[in-house]
Amino acid sequence: RQRVATRAVDTLCPYCGVGCAVTYVADVDHNRIVHAIGRDGAANAGRLCVKGRYGHDYASHPQRLTRPLIRLQNAYPKGQLSPMEQRPGKPGGPVEHDAVLPHFREASWDEALQVVADRLLGIRESHGSDALAGFGSAKGSNEEAYLFQKLVRAVLGTNNVDHCTRLCHASSVAALLESMGSAAVTNVVRDVARADVAILTGCNPTENHPVAATFIKDAAAAGTRLIVINSRRPQIADYAALYLPIRPGTDVALYNAMLHVIIRDDLLDHAFIRERTEGFEAVAEAVREVTPAAAERICGVPAADIEQAARMLGEANAAMFFWGMGISQHTRGTDNARCLISLAMVTGNVGRPGTGLHPLRGQNNVQGASDAGLIPMVYPDYQRVDDPAVQERFERDWGVPLSPRPGLTVTEIISAARDGDVRGMYILGENPFISDPDVNKVREGLANLDFLVVQDIFLTETAEFADVILPASSFMEKAGSYTNTDRRVQLGAPVLQPPGEARQDWELICEIAQRMGYPMAYDSVADVFDEFAACTESYASLSHAALGLRGRWYPCSNPETSDGEPIVFGDAFPRGPAMLVATRFTPADEQPDGDFPLVLSTGRVLEHWHTGTMTRRSAALDTLAPDASVELNPTDARKLGISDGQQVRVTSRRGTITLMAELSEAVLPGTVFIPMHFREACANLLTNPAVDPWGKIPGFKFCAVRVEAA
Ligand code: SF4
């Protein structure tokens, strides 16, 4: 047998927010990963899920972009290539490679980067800075996120910079910042082992945070009682002491009824309320009439079960709250999080072991990208752009005047592009033509841009709108730091060489800045990290050297002697007393009717990741989950005359897709579920672009549809 030269590199999994530590073993001669081994990281203790173990071969896929591309003069009109409904097959299939590529020509780096700089400068000069915008990526490192928002703010001159946190936990962040003055989790996942009760609401950790789920299940086996609340029964409900199947979009009614019982039966932590919160009276007044019986009529959960859940929480010595996109991706997502904050605070369940608020972060670096300032209203560390003192400090540090106007969010930028107010965009590592709601509207926005540069590792669906495409480095090819859902800052390391002429993302950001006349130069990503850390409190004590192989939780007073803080806010919240905010149930933005009688919720499946750019190019993951399907309750299927495996059409007020029916008792009668990963059955052709008024997050978890035989 021929010997293969291998090398083992300690790094991280590139997928979810759990942030598992992994060793990849690479075949050096063929520049590809051979296999993965779980490392003893703080978040995973050697465990990996199927994505971490087998989802690495995308990096060596033959469709990787290897040279800069420039759109030809006579290319197809943007957005006119083909309707999303008519796109067969997987990413990288005929639409991109047979239909898109011939409309681009290869270019040198010098030419491509100069075109980018010139076109962005031209739009800035002709239409002003706010005619430009950037989407960064939660898959990039902290350093890339910091540099990208710095480029948009200091060079393009606008705060129109956002990323997929807007589609993920923006509502949770809005509520946590409002209440505590910090959006970070208070307790790490593995602290669940010390909880008497854990509430898991609107989350499906077995599929979305698989290794975290194993620790929660371990805790359940050892005596932690789980209360699982969801409208689509997650597998972890098998471990629950109490499962509450709730009608979609009615969470506020349920949570307020639990608050009602806790107040009525005096299960309150009076000292905590008195010493550490404000606003309790308004919350008590808001829930006075929300009895379990009244809530049952709205949310469908039996009143007796609401009583039991409230008593389990109120009587627990330590209770922990986990939530996910099932409650954050709603037009009332911020209210949902406000309720959970109130439930935790009035029972004194913050700041101690086995307690706390933990919105489970989706992407591997959505926490870090947010910390680094990829948000239109705030600089790094959530410092507001409209605070004159903050503005002055960043103007001094960055050496240019900065805009005091909060920028536009992801969905607002797309709307502004449709209206002609945003004319030029730089999209780094995001794929809004699949990931954003109502993608036909996204098509109109992207097609209306005067100039779009896309920097990515594959020819994504979004790249077909680009004027210039820059081939980037994948996670497997770069160094940088990433902050997981636990606030653990860890280092990723390069395992492979970038293919062809593909380059490091951070270098490309710097080079575009320099070509636009702004000095942006660093010797290494470690230097970028130091500049980022210096303008924050949270990361101030950290450096690449201090992080080492195991990383640190922030805050960390002294990385020489401390692993950082797994639990925060034991004594005080950053804003002083925590603000409790009264909420009232408000129905979802659109409702079912005779034409659209069912409620659609979208989400992820275990084997795939977001728009499928990576996982659908991974042989093992694609083999395990090759096709899209719509989960339909057997009761609804019988009424509609639909059988398991049949092709069906799903239609909303915005579009139609065709895919396979999968009969499942997991979804409640009257509801259906479609994964978001499959562009040939693009769930976001159907979804509603209406957003939560505070977090500006779209309501992906609720739109009215009908299902019929295809
Ligand atoms: Fe990767 Fe998340 Fe799976 Fe861990 S749980 S291996 S971080 S996808």
C-alpha cells in the first residue's frame, strides 16, 4: 500500500455555535482532509456530531472558486437567469456552472480588486456613503468581522453593515441588551448539569446543536427535569419531564400564564426582584388576567400543564433557560425573549450555578461577529454608533470622521436596494438569495444594484448577481478566533492550502480598503485581534497567545491564571438593575385563511447547514440527506388525500415550491415544516418578510400556506 503523508491540525468545527474542538488529519500531498477526531474542548469533551465528523470535504470540492471573476458586458440581465422554482439539483449544479460561469471572465487579482475599489468609490462620490452597504458573515472569524465592519464604517463611510444575526437571534439580543445591558449568555451549556430544571423552548438541539444536546440529555439522565416547549416535537422531548406542544406564534400567552401562576402562588424570589430588577409591577399588572385557562384558549397547551410547568420552575432551586430560533424568528421575537427574561429574574434564576439565560447561537461565530460590530447600530462590544463619546473614540482610533446614523439592517438593505437607495454592496460569505425571506423580493433588490462584489468560496446563488466575484479561503484554510455560544473564544488553525489563487479574506478586506485610499495593514490576524480587543471591555485581556489551544471564556480577568467566567452577572448586571418589560400577546403578522389554511415553519436538519453551500457539497452529508421534504401531520394529509413520499406543491401568498411530503406526528395538525437548505425547493420563496419591530428579525417561523398534490 502507498503511504500517505499526513499532518494533524488542532482546530474547530466550522459549523454550529457549540464550537467543538477537533483535530483534522490532512493528506498533505492531495491537500484534503482525511478524517476528523473530536478534541477535549471546553464545549465538547471529545464529542462531535455528524457534521463535525464528516462534513469537511466541501473544502476540497472541485467547484471551489480559484480565480477572480468579472461579469461580461453582454451577460444575462441580473436576476433574469431562471426562476428559483425551476432550478434543478444541488448547489453547484447546472444553474451556476453551465449557465452562470460563461457570463464571467477570469481576471487578475490586480484588475478585480481595482474594479471593486473604483466602483465603490464611484458610488460613494455620486450618491453618498449611505448608498453603499455590506453583509459580513458569522462563518468568518472575529478578525474578519472586525475588519469588515471597519471597512464599511471607516472607508465606505456608512453604518449599513449587518450579518445573519439579523435572521437568527437579533430579537434575543434586543431583549437581553434592553434588560441586562449585555446580550451574552449568562451560563455555559454544560452548566445544565447543575440545574434542577431546564426549560428548552423553541429549540431543537438534537438537530441544531447536537453536541450540546448530548450534555443536556446527560443532565436529564442524572436528574435535571426538562420542560420542552415547541410546536414541532423535537427529539429531546423524549427526555422531558413535561412536553408542552404549543400553537405557533403564541409563546407570549404561555409564558405570561406561567408568570401569572408564579406570582399568584408566590413562587417569587422577592430579594432578587427587590435588589436586582426594576419593572416588576408592570409585568405583574400585564399578566394579572392571563390565567392558564385564558392562555390555553390561545396557545393550545392544557391549563393543567401550564400550572405544572410554572410550579416546576417556581419551586426549583436552580433553573436554566435555553431557547432557539423557534421563538426568536417571530414578528414578536423580542417579546418572547422579554418573557423568558422575566421568568428567570422573578424566580432569581440568573447568576448562579445551574441557572441562567442561554439563547443557543446558530453559526460557529455569530456571537463573535456580533461582538466585533457586524451590526448597524453598534461598534464592537455593542457601543452605540449614535453615542457622541463612542463616535469620538472610534474617530480618534480609526483616524476618519464616522457617521452617527445607525445603519440599515439586512432586510432594510434589501428593501433599500429595491428602491434604488442602496446602489452598491459588498457581500462576504452570505447567500441572501436563499437565506432571506421572500426571495423574489431579494432578487429584485440584488438585481437593482449598480454594483455588487461577492467574496465567497463557491459560486453561490447570490454570486450570480455579482459584477465581481472574489475567491476566498474556507474555514479550513485560515487562522483566526471564533466565539461560541458559551462566550468561549477559541482559535481556528489552517489545515489546508487555499485552492488556486484563492486568498485570505482578511487580506482582501485590507487591500480593498487601501485601494480606496484608507491605510489598513496588519502583519497577521493576531495583530487584528489585538486592535479589536483593545476597543472592547469583553475581550480586553485576551490575545491569540493567551487563548492558546483551549481558548478562554470572556470576560477573563487574567488569561494567565484563569479560564474565564463560565457564569456571569452573579452580583450585578452591566446596566444596573435588570429591566423587566411587560408584554401582551400579539398574533403573528399574517394568519391562515381558507386559501392558505396551514402554518409553515422553516428550520434546519441535522445533516445540513443553512443554504447548503458547504454541506450539500459534502459527500457523506449529502448522501444522508439528499432531498427536501415537507413534514405534514397525518391528520392533515388524510384530509388532503396526500400520502407519505408523494410530490406536493406548497404555496404561500408569495410563491410556490414542489417537494416530497413526509408524514410526521412531530408537527401539530394545522402546521407544516420545511428545511431551509434546498434551493430547488427554496423555503424562502414562501416566507413572510415582516419583521419584529425591535430586533428587525423576520418571522421565518410563521407564514400561511396551502399544500396540494403536485
Ligand atoms: Fe460542529 Fe456543532 Fe456538530 Fe459540534 S455540534 S461537531 S460544532 S456542528
